[in-house]
Amino acid sequence: MAMDNNIGNAFLETLLATERMPEEDLVAHQAELLSRLYHHAITEVEVYRDRPAPPPSFDPTSVFWRDQPFVTRDQLAGGLDPFCARNVPENHGGFVRWSSGGSTGRAVSRLATSLESLARTIAFYRALGAWHYDYSYPLLLIRTDEFAKHFDDVVDGGDNKPVWQLPAYFGHKDAEPQQFLDIRIAPAEQLAKIIDVAPANINTFPSNLLRLALEARRRDPKPVIPIVMSVAEYLAPEIRALTERTFGSRIIDIISSAEAGIIAIQCPDSLLYHIQSELVLVEIIAENGKPCREGEIGELVVTPLYNYASPLLRYRTGDYVERGPQCSCGRTLPTISRFVGRREHMFDFPDGRHALPDIDRVKITELIGHDAWAFVQTEKHRTELRIAQHYRPQIADQLRRLLRDYTDRNFEVEVVSVDDLPLTAGAKRHFTLNAYRRRSGASPSAG
């Protein structure tokens, strides 16, 4: 399917209108998209063939929808074929396969159509417009080579120079090119490449921001990075503050996944996360299965509304978030107040809470001297700080006291040397892990 600028601009104008719709109109808009997707899924996709026919009209708040079973990561990891549609409407275009980084141990894949990719691009463009993004700076995507394969260069016919797809699509002829850096190279080498093109904006993981900022504090000059797009991991407050201080950056944190695409993007006015409701139906589900109210924490359940190639109806992400209030910026899109954490990274506290331990990742990394470490719950009241590579044994007692204080003395802490703590296949670094819950099969409840 040919995607011309007229389609893109019309889509953008629609999103700029829907983001300020009254709530009841936005629900009606979602209901129309959801109804079409559901009819397609039960007709064309094997895994949904036994689902009941919907009532003449239903919306995301209906009992019918909330009675539909969830799709789990284990189901998707078991194979994509049962989720693939036999036929897709012609106007949805061709396909691309997206795969997760396997951070939970099992990578999952899905197909996306050209129309879904376009919708994602334009929603992102809308968000950058709200942040007054300056396209005259280069954009450095610091990710894996595998991630880079998802992007094709768009060539400006004038001088045959590759430019960033998104601004090129909307006619920003003066946009600086998009560049890729391998996230696996040393932070010093990454910084040298950033300095070569700075001022520049970057898109990378929070764990890599930690590495870059600590490396930059040891050297001059420091590159000017006006905007950082933080993606794919939990952005801890201390890493955000360190990045802002070191590079003078504004940080746009984005909640997204390979399975669902862009889910929510931070508002420049309030730093609440605006759910991209025109693209994805988001439910925040409490432990009792009921929708969370404002201020309550629950699991993020998503239904990408333009995913006709491999539909995911009520997909359990394993991420926990807090439902937010209405934003003061004037946009009526619902919000997420904060990202609480992934299930497998959260500790089981004695008082029944299931939450990320409130540790200072910057301070721990500075003390150890590198980021090859992980804080792991191993038993109900026991944890290990696992450290790979070298560290000074004389700091073990200090680390132990620090981590006990961070967790309100709820856990005993042992400092353990291990041979290796490699990055995930997608080059992510996870600083906390609940091995106890994984082994015991304890049921999570967020707090």
C-alpha cells in the first residue's frame, strides 16, 4: 500500500482532534475501532475462532469485552502462527515482523502492517510536536544492530542524503539524518561518536543513559543532548536526574513494547504519560480483575487497535502502572501517573506489597565501579547483590548496609561474585530480579 503525505497529514489532523475529544466521544471512537478489529480476529485468526460473536454494539467498558479472556506472553512465545490472520484488508499494506528483546527469557514476535506502522509513526510525530522537537539536530538511535534493521533510509532526491523517516515524511527537508550506534560498544566510544555530531538528540535505554552519564562525568567536553528519548526499560528517578544534570537534557519517557507498539508518551507539561488511545486500548487491571481507579496500581493490559496482521486481544504485558488523573494540559487522553515495574523485577515484601525495591542505581554503580550487577530476591527474607567483573571487596559491608536501608531492613543481603551478568539479547540491563517468586510461583500483587 502506498502511503502518501495526504494520508499521513489526514491521520495527523485526526489525532490532533481526538486527543482533545470529550471522554464519551473518545470511547465511541475506540469502540468503533475495537468492533472492527474483533470481527476481523474471530473471522481470520485461528486462536480467536471460538470467541463469541459480539453484541450489535459494544465498547471497551462493556461486560462483553471485560469477560473476554486475556492473551499471555507464554501463549505468544509458544508460536506466532496461531495469531496470524489468514487475510488482512488490502488497505493495510505489507508486513514487517517485530521481535522483543527477550528480557523475560523468551523473545516474542508479531507482525505489523504498513497501516499500523504509519499510525505509530504519526502518533510519535504528534508527541514530538508537543515537545517542540527540533529536527535540525541529528537523532542517534543507540540500540542493537537487530533493531536498526526495522528502519529503512528515506532518500532526499536532491542530494541523495539519508534522512530520518519521520520528518522526511512530513516534509522537513532540513532535517538532520538519523544515525545508529551499537549499544554494545563501550560508553567512552559512544560518547566520542555523540560528541562528533553534537548537539544531537538520542534514543536509548535508561541503563545505557546511566553508563553514558557516569562516563561523561569523568571527562570533558560533555556533549550537548537537548532531548533524550528513554525507551524500553524502567526510567528510575535517579537516572533521570543524573542525565538531566550531566547533559542538560529534557527527557521524554515512552512506554512501548514490540508487542503493542507505542502505548503512552510523557506530557511536556505534567510529565504524566498520555495513553495513545487512538492506537491502543489500555486497561489497567487490579489483582481482583477489576479496572483500577485513579491512583491505583494494576497490570497493563493492551489491545493494539490497528494490529490486523497478528491481533492481540487483551494482551497481559506483565508491566504494572498507576492510573493517572486528567492532565492539566487540555488533552483528554487518559493518563498513567508512573510506571511501577515489570512483574519479574519486583520484590515480594513481607507486608504483602509487590514492588520495585527503592534502590539508588546511580550510587550503587558508582560504588561498584561498573554496571554489571543485579539485586536479586532469592528467598522470602533474603537477597543477593550479584556482581560480575571486578569490585573492591572492602566495600561489601557498605553495599550490604546500603541495600538493607533501601529495603527498610526487610531483607538480609549477601554480596556475591558471579562470573558474568550479560546484557539481554536486546542489550538491556535489569538491576533487580525476583528469583524467589519465579521459583515459588507466588502470585503477584502490586503495591
